[in-house]
Amino acid sequence: MLALSLAQTDLMTLLVFGGVALLVIFGAVVLILAYNVFGLWFQAMMSGAHIGIAELIAMRFRKVDVRRIVMNRIRLVKAAVEGTTKELESHYLSGGDVDRVTLALIAADRAGIELDFKKAAAIDLAGRDVLDAVQTSVLPKVIDVPAAASGRTTIDAVAGNGIQLCVRARVTVRTNISTLVGGATEETIIARVGEGIVSAIGSAETHLLVLENPDKISKAVLGKGLDAGTAYEILSIDIADVDVGENIGAKLKAEQAEADKRMAQAEAEKRRAMAIAQEQEMKAKVQENRAVVVLAEAEVPKAMADALRGGKLGVMDYYNMQNVQADTHMRQSIAGEPKPAAQA
């Protein structure tokens, strides 16, 4: 019995010491965490942010950058801008940039731009720079058309009289916060403005009208509402430079004339070939007809022989005919005419 009592006493002692050790360890962990967050808690309390120590410790366990959350919460409170600690922590855990969102909210509030934390966080998570968007809303930026990254220096268009104009423009825009998420980017603005410039120059009767009043291009382009569906609002379009390029109309006419000349030459060559072929056909027909004549002339001596035998033709008549033929041959020789094949 004594041994059993001693064993129970030892077990109770071990349990007590074990419990005390666990309490000491737990207390040490709590003290360490409290020590780490105490300064932030005290700073938040003195700033009116009111973040509890338990909440700060819980952030530590959730692997949240407590200092960043506390500092941004203090910024929002001091700027009198809405934004809770939970919203900041949630945005941080979502992979957002709480620093830029906080600064964007404060800048928007100071500029009188309507922007809440939910929308700012959505813009940030969508991959847009929300702070830059707010700053652009306050201080508009200038976009060059064409963009330097495109490798081109001017927008080239042809007026009604065929003269090419090379234009450089500058577009002043500011961010439209309401359409920032899902809105088209700068590339769309550049493309639309370039298209509008080409259309405006092309509708001008002569290039002189454009050179006299470059603002007509700006007015024509602005009137088309090119910022629809984009993340920006176009404030102005200014023509920075207009240069006269090539006479595209004359160049096209010259190329057309050259093409017409080649077609005419091809047609002439075709007609020449047809004429040559027809000439050869006619020569063949002449030779064919001559052969018929030769065959006919070959029958003449036979007919004369029959006439002599039958007494229808006398000897004197035959000699007279020979004299006439000789005289005819002489006249043909003098005239340069060829003799008939049967008599050659």
C-alpha cells in the first residue's frame, strides 16, 4: 500500500510539473508574440486605428505582414478614408498590393474622385496600377500617336488630290475609373486616333485644306467618340506636326499608265502575230492558186496540138501566136514581172 501511494504521488507530481511546463511554454510564446505586436498595437491605439492584440497575433499565425496592415490602417484612419483591417488583410492574402491600394484611396479622396476599397482592390487584382490610374485622373497624361514602340514616326494618309501627308499627334487622356476594369488600353486609343486621322485626311479635297487648318483633323477625330469602351477619357487631340510626303496620286497614275502601255504593247504584239499568220496563209493560198494556173496552162499545148491535127489552127496562126507570146515575154521582162511557170 505504501508503494502504491508513493507511485500515485510521483505521478501527480509529474502531471503538475508537466502542466506547469506547458503553461510556461504557452505563456512564453504568447509573451513573445505580444512583445512582437505590442509596439504595433500601441502605435495603432495611439493613432486611433483600434486593432486588438488578439487580432494582431492571429495575423501572425495567418502569415500576414502585420506591420504593413497596421501602417496602412493608420494611413486610412488619419486620412479619414474607409477601409477596415479585415479588408486590408483579405486583399493582402489575395496577393494584392495593399500599399498602392491605400495610397490610391487617399489620393482619390483628396481629388474628389469616387473610389471605394472594393473597387480599388478589384482594379489592383485585375493587374492594373490603381495608384497610377488615380494619378492619371488627377494629372492627365499625353500619348504620342504613333507610339514610339511601333517603329513608325508618323501617320501617313493621302488627301483627295493624291498628295501624301505625314502627321504626328498627341492625345491627352485621363483615366476613367468606372471603366478601368475591362476597358481597352492605350494601344486601342492609339489605333483609333490613327484611323481617325487617316479618315479625316482622306475626306479632304486637297492637302492644302489640311495644311491651312490642321485643327479640322482634331475636331473630326474627337467627334467620333474614340474613347468609348476604353479605360480613358480623351480630353484633346493636338496635331504636333504635318509634313508633305510623296505625290501618291501621280505615282499611281504613272504606274497605271505603265500598266496600260504594257497591255497595249501586248495587244499590238498579238495583232502583229495574227497579221503575220494571215500573211503566211495568203502566201500559201497564192502558191495554191499558182499551182492551179500551172495545171491549166499545161493543158494549152495539148489543146493547140489537137487544134493543129484537126485543122482548126494553121501553121501561120501558130507562128503569129508564138510571136505574140515572145513579145509578151519581152514586155514582162522589161516590166520585171515573172513569167508563167509553164512558159519559163
